Amino acid sequence: MKLLNYPVRAHVRLLVMLCVFVALPSLLFAQVKVTGTVTNTQGQPVEGASVVIKNTNAGTVTNASGNYTLTASLKNGKYIVSVTGINFKSFEKEIAVTSSNQNIAVEASLEADINGFDEVVVTGTSAGTTRRQLGSYVSTVKSDQLIKGATGNVLAALQGKTAGAQITQNSGDPAGGMSVRLRGISSISSSSEPLYIVDGVIVNNATNRVTNTSGNFDGGNFVGTVGQNRLVDINPADIDRIEVLNGAAAAAIYGSRANAGVVQIFTKRGTTGAARVSFSTNVTVGELRKRLEFNQAPTKFGGPTDGVGAQTQDILTPSLTNTTPVTRYDYQDAIFRTAIGNDNNISIAGGTEKTKYFLSGSYFFNQGIIKNTDFQRYNFRANVDQVLADWATVSIGLNYVNSAANEKPDGNSFFSPMNSVTIIGNIHDIFKRDALGNLQAVGERGRVNPLSVIEDFKQKQTTSRTLSNISLKLKPIKNVLVDYTLGIDNFSQLGTTYLPPYAYNVSDGFFGGGPNLDPSRNGYASAANNTFFAINHDVNVTYNTAITSNLSSTTQAGFSQQYEKNNYVLLQGRGLAPFVQTVNGASTIIPGNDDRSEISITGFYLQQNFKFRNQLFVTGAARVDGSSVFGQDQRNQTYLKASLSYVLSGTDYWEKLGVAKWFNQFKVRMAYGESGNLTGIGAYDRLNNYTASSFLGRTALNSSQRLANQNVKPERQAEIEFGADMGFFNNRATLSINVYNKKVTDLLINRQIAPTRGFSTLLDNFGELENKGFEIVLGGSPIATKTFNWNINLLYNHNRNKAVRIGQALTLFNTNGGAPVGIIEGQPIGIFYGTFFATTNGQQVKNSAGILQIERGTQINPLQFTTARDANGLPPVTASVLRRIIGNPNPDYTATLVNEFTFKKLSLRVQLDAVQGVDVFNADFRTRQNVGNGLVAEQEHRGLLPRGYVLGNLNIEEWRIDDGSFVKLRELSFSYDLGKVAKISNLSVSFSGRNLISWDNYTGYDPETNAGGQSTLLRGIDFGAVPIPRTYSLGIRANF
Amino acid sequence: MKIIIKNSAILLSLAAMLLVGACKKDFNNPNAATADQVFSNTRGFTGTAVGLQRLYSLGRAGSLFNIINANGFVTNELFLVNAGNLPEAQLNLGGGSVDPTNTILANIWANASKVIFDADNVITGAQGLADKGYASGLIGYTTIYKALALGSLSMFWERVPAGVGINSSFTERKQGFERAVTAIDAALASITTNPITAGVLANLPAGIDIVNTLQALKARYALFAGNYPLALTAANAVDLTKRSAFTYDALNLNSLFEISTATNNVFQPIDSTMGLPVGLRPEASDARVNFYMVINPTTAPRWRLLGFAAAANTNFPIYLPDEMRLIKAEALVRQSAPNLTAAKTELDAVLTQLPAADPFGVGANQPTYAGPLTAAALLTEIYRNRCIELFMSGLKLEDMRRFERPLTERKRNFFPYPFRERDNNPNTPTDPSF
């Protein structure tokens, strides 16, 4: 490289002379100093604005007072000083360097850029583009918005901050899973999570169950996708900004895997100047937001609670009418606690003209509100940008993450902390111990004592992960930019479980030894390891040219290659030797698992963009992708995209219209894009497989219940989006509207087929999925003075989802929590379809004993039926039980309202999130009544409801449908900026809270939950998931 | 300029080198074998055959557990411990409460089709094997499951699928039994031509006596189909000293024990009446009651599972030798030329048997039959003994219909067809009302 240095420099010098400004060549470089202050239009200083002298390597950022000093070796001549700040329009001023003018002052006043027209976004382009040019909506969330929310999870931090997204925390566990749905769900069979890209690396966000591994944890049922999703490894403090591309229209350039949208995360990078050290620390406190009330009736029906003749679930046996006095307990204190956590971050950023660096380290620790659960994460990052030559720069990013969680079994088993309490009547003295200190059995049914779960179960999960990227940017010839990114995501996830042998009767299904404490069955241990490796290469070539003075063109071509390898190994056994916690101590080895997969994806694209007078932008692109998971003939798919952006407010006639005074900005846009789902099925799902297992000392081969189609093809999404961005009153008020229609064709459905075909399901392409909706983003600053500012932001998302032409009237899934989740032609995905209360003229029908009735009659088709009544006006028991749609987990709308107030150095931010018109299948509600700890059971115990009332409702699935609508005080953040304190250039303190208040009518803990985890299909199921805690955080942030 | 291009070219070709080798798209599945692979060699056929026993006999989704479960609730053999088990609760209520979403019925239905599908694959494929003795062993073993699958469909549904395939048509259930008999005859013929070699038995789970089981099932289904002479011949061909059972071990648990006995959360025996009406109930001295159940004096319910649900590794008989005696007795009474004396002899052999004399320990230890020597009285006593001797074997619903017990004694006569079939097969017959 050294050998080439001289001619290269000479060449660039030549280019500078020819192409840039009028340059008076001088043989001498002078030391030029540029100083100044950067303020906003209210005169307040702007910190962190970037000041560069264009076409040189000189650059710096402003300090807390808005001041900057920039020194550079420059020849005499004219230069442009450019000032850019987050949420501001860029500012440029020409300066002339002469031998007498070498100390130059440039004062900059930055105008707010609320719509972000001039903000650079990186929507799949190597060089980036301005928002002005975009035909589709792309939202950007900046770091300062991510760190205010008192959470260490980047997706939780994103809640309510981006239009079109429904971000749900599925579990209140300290590393609880998060799901993100951009414009509804975009698949049925596969994940609907967006594609995550961190600094050009496709990062894995899978949920791998390395704990909760045995079928006994969920009865081998369909449970969804439960557990940590791997984006938990990303440290929010390292993030500079996140760009969210909601659908195919925006994401088409990512083609192959962008069906559910794209979330691009950019981490912080170094800037020229002396090393700047930032330090922040937070202490968090979490607690159960809402305590439930339990049965307080003084008696139960039937015999004693424990020991000889114990009789539990008395409620479900109405023939028991004698009563026994009982002590009622509240077990919530046995499992919940106040959780403490802290989050420490330190970073150093700086650099020279040629080398810039950003180094950071963080330690995050967070206890769960369930006793003995926690999550910790170490995170180290180094981002280095090196100028190799005037025409070449290389960037390297290295991120090492080590996370560890102490867990308890997740909600889907009856030996999870929540369910161990839900499944027993609150009539057992669970705290009682024998002389040896052993806990006692609860009732006669072999349930697990909740204290065993809290005290004795040891379930751990550790992840060691490296994310690395290298990117190379080359400008080999004029107007051509070549860039290459290599990304590697490599992690190893180890889970271990130890359920020590119980000292009391626990049923076999909960790894107990039964009444006789069978030592060959009692206790469980497992170890599971998931190793993932992914590598992606992306090469892009961009060619810019001006066709006329008004018309310019950008042409891009690119190639992408992705390869993934996943190995999963599970060892497990039961009947444990005393004290041995590993599988070695198991007297009965349970069949393990050894699963390996490889997939590879390649793609090419070509994109052409025309720009007319910075007003009209037209883009078209085509992409071809192929994935190894699909049938050979279906591998290569072509995806098209087109978009148009027209900035009306930049035209001459807009000026003439006379509205320009108050209507400053008006842009209309349109985008169409197609994308695929190239990882929509598993690596080998297209094959008809026979799985092998050990059976009685022989090998058994069993064919799958799922019939595969060798020629299955990827789902294809076509989205059309129209939108407008408007700015009023000097952009004091802004409005963006997006209307979209997203259609997924060749939908991959693992459809039910008649079992007489020899298989129960068929995985193939059927029908379509539609998401139609709109998003409104409203911003305003009602008050903007030098000392006081008030900003309002409102997001409103409306999405309607339905399955069409799926060729099957009804597909019903048997789920673990008993939720009757279905897919019905013409209806939203994942609706609850089941039995319901009989009503006559709107009144619930009761029999003479006052027991509610299940509706019966004749079912004509899944959505139509006629009811029947006997002589007593009751549904006749001889008639069939009827079913209808009883609930919908897809919300009518989601909305977020943010109010931000700043007064001098004080600032307050209040974020309200609303999810409205949504149903939750509250499985726990019924369980509480069945076992007699719930409030309906209490009424039956007290004689306020007829005996047999709960039993009468048992099979009526509608009983478990609960109103899941809520408005939450999601984030409250109060901070005070102390400015310069001693040697600290800037010190601020903040107090924030998360999930503080929820306004809802929900009978359980929190309607924001999902026992199905990150599942696409199973949503809104409350079955033993830990409720989301209320969190407070006190933090200090210092810059040196 | 040239140099820059050259330089870029070097960097890009470095990048390209990293890409080479990563473009491969054909990955073989290391985790499982494809259908083509499985049916291309002897080990594949053998493994698939073993898989049929696994599917039929193992776990909560397995056929055996669901057959005993469904049959037991609707014929009053079982007590529901926890009404929260919805499919069981439906069957326990019976009548209109049993609906087409019932997963117990869906498991019986789907497993039967799956067993028939893969059994046909093995039976057809094994004909091509060079080792004919190995092939006949595979065919015989596989046919046991095919026959059991056909039998399970024919016992519980009025009409049965005519075969495996798209939009399968339906036939009278009697033809289902007859198809089972036909399949068994073909297997027996194959074994007669090429006796089973030891090589194949070493690769199949121990505990199953292929030829005796085939004869026993032939007797059972011939009886159910009303072909009494054939039932008698087949039952006579069974060696009553032999055991043939589904075996279990610490890894593959007896499903009745695992799901019900060990948890006390699904079902238990109804009580010592075995759910029979007055007059048919077992005598207090009948040793078979204490074989099948045991009293738990401390914890409810009082009557607990024993018998073939006693322990994790308790074997489950595919047929009981006394079932053969009772088949003979019934066939002797029902055949066109009844032989009541011979029937009584078979019945007495069952009644007087000591538990220790039975290969599985099921013995009544009762006096000989003292009732009138009429066809009707003998049949009633045969029915009574079938209910007691074959308690929780899954056969009682069929017996109740064959012995024309009043509908009030059972909670359901035939089951509704699962929705999954109805929704996807236009030939699905209408559901019976009871």
C-alpha cells in the first residue's frame, strides 16, 4: 500500500483542483483555526453538533456550551464549513483562507428539522440518502430517546417510539422476550419479527430454548416461541440511532428476508478530536405493579386440604356440599420481591483525521421480580474507522457480549413460579417443613410447592456472543463508490436446569417421583447448547452522475451472500443422585436432541434513482434472491420496487400559492415494493423426513405428521404505501401520514389436512395475508422560548389484518394454555375461536339452579349457526355445542403520546402508550377458579353464587376472554443538566420510571403479556408469564 | 487511475475469495432421513416398522392410551379425577358433549391413518427384499399394527375410511374388520411360505409373538365382523400359554402409568363394580377386581389403577389368552349350529382360572357357570366376563353393541368424526346423534 501512496495522493490533488472550488494553488500549508458557537434558533447552545470543513479531514463536535474549535492544515483557498446536528437542518458557510485570514470565526444558528427532510438515512443504500428523497416512511430513533426509558433492553427502549410498530414485552422476566410487529404480522408459519441489522451485520434474534427443554415443561404442546430473544444482547447505550423500515416498500432493497420489515441499528462512532470520556450509571428498582386479590372465603367444600383424605379442586365437584374451615394464604409474597439492578456504561471516543475510535464497556445487572431470577450482561465494543488513503477507508466493529440469566421454568409449565401458585388453592400451608427442613406436599394431586420452585430449582442460561464487522469504502474513480461489508455473528448459548429430587409427592409430569418418591424418576437435570454462526457479505457499487444541471442520477448494484449454521445439543435425565446437579447424576436418561442446520442465501440487485432539482425523486430497483431452504425450482425469486417523492414545497409554484408562509413543507410520496421470506421455513422443512428415536433398545423411524411439498416457494409480499409529510408554522407543527396495503401471497401455511391422507398437516403455499392500515405521526412545539420548551408527539397506528383465499374455512390449533387459536378465512390471524355463553335476547341463559349455559344448536359453517332451545328455554344437551369468534388479539389501534418539557436545564418527558380493542385469552383466570383461589370461586364458597357455577362455566371458552386494552404510563423521565462541574465537562442526573401506571379493565396482572412468547400465531395468551414490573431508575451521566 | 482500479480490484478480489465456497445451496439434512432414503433399505423398513409400535403404544398421543381412555369413559369403566382435562371431561359427560374437536378421538383417528400409511409402505416395500424370511417377519409384525389401527377405527366409528389418500371414501365399519382379517391372512400366508428368521426378530422390540398375535387379532376382528366360524378357527390356532405384549422400560413408560396412575390427575377405575349394572357386577371374591384396581385408604379417590397400569415398566398385553377362550365361547353360541356345552366349557375355563395359571396373572378363581344353558344366558355371562376379564382393554364399547346392551348403559354409541377430517374431506359421513 505504501508504494501506492504517492501517486494516489497526487491524483486526488488533481481531482480537487479540477472538480472542487476555485483553488489558488499554494505551495504552503497554513495552520488554520476555526472557532465559533452553534445555537438553535432560540439561541440555546447545541451540544454535539458536528463541524467539518468539507473535502478535508478536519472536523470536531461542539461542547455543552455549543462552542467548538477546529484546527486544520489548509492551503489558501475557499472552503465550506458544514455544521450538522441531530434534528437540525444542516448549516453551511463558505470561508476563505488566505495568508492573513487564518483565525476564522463561524457562528452557526441551526434551524430545527422536525420532519428530518435533510437527515441522512441508510435505507439499504451504501452512501445514504436524505429523507427528502424517500418514497416510503422510515423512522429514526436517536440515542437520546433510547436511554430515557429505564430499561436495558433495546426493544423495550423502542416501545412507542416508531410509527407502525407494535412492540410487546411478552414476559416480565429480567431478560423477558420482546416481540416487534411492523404493520401487523406478515407470516403465519414463521417468525414475524423484522430483520435486524447492526452496522451491516445481520444479527440473529432467534429464541432458542436451551432451558425449559423437556416436553414435560409444556406437555409437548404447541407453546409458541418462548424465552429470551437474542436482541437482548445489544446494549442500548452503544446505539447512535435506529432506523425502522416498516414494510416491503421501504425494505425492498433488503429483498430476501425483509418481509416483516427491517430494523437497522447503528452504533456510535468516534469523531476527530481529543478523547472524550462518557460515563453513566443507573440504579433501578423493580416491583410488581399490581397485586391480585385471592379467595378469602373461610371454608372450602369437602374434606381436608392436605394429608389423609385431602380433597382439592372441591369447586369442580359440586356433589361435595359439606364444608371444612380453612386458612387462606396469599402466596404472592412467596414468589415476588422488589428487584434491584444497575446499569453502568463507560465509553471513550476520539480520533485523529485518519483514525477515529469509539470504545465502550458496560455492565448491566437486573434482578427479576420473581425471587432468585436475574440477568446480567457484559458488553465491550470497539469501533474504529481508518482512512487508508484518500480513496479508501476501512471500518472495523467488534462487539463481545456475555450474558447470564438465573431463570425459573417459564410460564407454560405448572411448575413455573406463577403457575405453581395459580394451580393450587390458597389453602395450603406451603411454608410448613418437617424436622429435616423439607417442604411438604400440597394437596393430593402431586402439585409442586411454589417454594420448591423459588428455593430449589436452578435454571441458568449463559450466552457468549461476538458481533464483528469490517467494511471497506472505496472511491476508485470519480462518482463511483464501492463498499463492502463483512459481518459475522457468532454465539454460543448454554442452558442448564437442575430440579432436585422432591421430598414429597410430586407427579411424574413435573419430574417428581410420585407418592413413593421413586428415585429413578424424582428430579431432573438438563444441559443444552446452541451454537450459531452467521456470516454475511455485501458488496455495493454506486455511481452518481449529473445528466443536466437539474437532473442527476444514482445507480447502484449490489451482491449479498449469507450463510448460517446452527447446532443444538441437549442432554437430559431424571431420577437424580443426591447433590449431583448434572445429567451425570440421572438414573434415567431422557432422549436428548442433536439438531444441526445450515442455510445459505444469495442475492443481487440493481437500483436506479433520478433526482430532479431536489424536488422530485424517482427510484426503481430489481432484486434476485435464492435461498437453500426452498425447493430447487423455486429458489430464485425476483423482487421489484419503485418509489417516488415529490417535495411540493420546494417548487416555484408553491411559493406563488401564498401558503408557504405557514405551510412550510409539503412532500408527497409513494412507494411500491416486493420482498420475500427466504428463511420462512426451516432448513429442511421441504423434505418428507423420518425422524429416528431410540425405542426399547431398537431404532424407531417415524414419519412426520407434516407432509412437505418439495417445490414449496417463499412467501412474497407486495406493499404499496402512500404518504405525505407536512410542516406548518416554521415547522412548529409537523404531520406525516402513511397509508399502506401490504399483501403476502403464496402464504406458507402448515395447513391441516384430512388425517386419512396419512398426514395431519401439509406445509405449502396457500392464499394470502393482508395488512391494511395507516399511521399518523403528529409533532408540535406549542411553546418554544429561550427558557421553556414544550414538544408533543403523537403516534397513531391502525392496522387490519386478515387471511384470504387460504382454501380452508377453519384451522384451529391446540395450544398449551388451552387458547383456541384459529385461522379463519377472511378473519384476522390468531383469533380466538371457541365455545360461548348461551344468550336469549341478550340475556345470559341460566338453568333453574342459576348456572350459566354453553350455547348449543346447529353449526352451519365456522361463522354461522342457529341456536336451539328446549321447552325450558335452555340449550338442549342433545344439540351440538356451538363455536364462534370469541376474541381477537389484534388491536384496533395502538397509539403513543409523548410530552416533553424543558425549562432551562430541567427536562421532563412523559410517554403514554395505548393498545386498544384487543382481547386476551386469560387461561390463568379460569385455573384460579377451578382450583378455588380465584374470586369467582370465593363467591361460590361463600354461597353468593350457586354451587356448580364454576363447573358450569368450565367448558365455555368465552369465559376466559378478557379485555386486554390498556393505556400505560410507559415512560416518565425527569432530568437535570448540571453543566460543567469541576473537571466534568457535563454532568446530568435523571430519574425515570417505566410501566408506572396501567389504566385497564384486566382481571389478571397485566394485559401486556404472551405465554406464546415471540410466536406469530399465538398472541394475547395469559398463561403463567411473569407480569411486567414497574421500574424506577436513578441515573448520573458525566462527560469528561 | 489505473493503480486505484488495480488496488480496488485487489481488495475486491480479497472479498470475493471470502465469498467463494459460501454459495453452496444443497445441504443434506443430517438430522433425519427422507422417505426415499428410508424405503431404500432393510434398516429403513425395520425402523419404520418399529416406529409403528412406538406410535401405537407410547405416550399420551399414542393410540393405546386414547383407545382405553375414550372407551373407558363412555362405558363407565373410568372415574374422571380432574374435570379440567377437557377431552376426558367431554367423554365422561358423553352424548352431545363429545364433539368433533375432541383430541382423544382425533389422536385415535389420525394415528390409525398414519399407522396404515406406513404399514402399507413397509408391507409393500418388504416384498422386494432379498431375504424373504426377514421380509415375512417384517410383514407379520407390521400387519399387527395395521390390523389394530383398522380395528380401532371400526370399533368407534360407524363408517371407516376405505383407504389412505386424498378425499378417502368411507365404507361400512364391518368392512374395516374384514380388511384387518384380509391383511392378517396375507401376512400369515407370507410367513407360511417363508418362515420368520431370527435375524428380523433381533431387530424388533422383544415381547411380541408375531404369529400368535396375528391369529388372536384375526379371531377378534372376525368375531366383530360376525364371521363366527373364522373367529373360532383363529382363536383355536392361538397358543394360550404364550404372552404377547407391548413392553416398556425406564425410557419408554407405560402410558397409562405415566399419565394417569403416577399423576392421579386424569382417571382412575370407577370402583369395584367396574361400571357394570346390578346383576353383572363382579363377585367380591372375583380375583380379577383386585388385579385391576387397589384401594387407597388415605387419598381420594379410593379406587386406584393397578393391573396393566401398575408401574412404569408394566407390559400391556396385545390380547389376553382368556379373550380367546371368551371368543370361542361366544362363537360357539352364535354360530349357525350353536354348541352351548362347548361354550360353557370355554367359559368355565375362564371363570375357574387361578391368577397364577394365567400368563398375565388375570384369573377369576370363581366357581363354574351355574346358570341356565341357554344361548341368551350364556351370552350374558360371556359379556359379563368380557367386561371383567378385559377391563380397560378398549373393547367394551364394541361388546356393548354386540351384546345389545341398552343405550342407557353407555354414554355414547359411536363417535363423531374429527373436524380435521370433516373440514378437509368432503366424503366424511354425517355424525351419529349418539
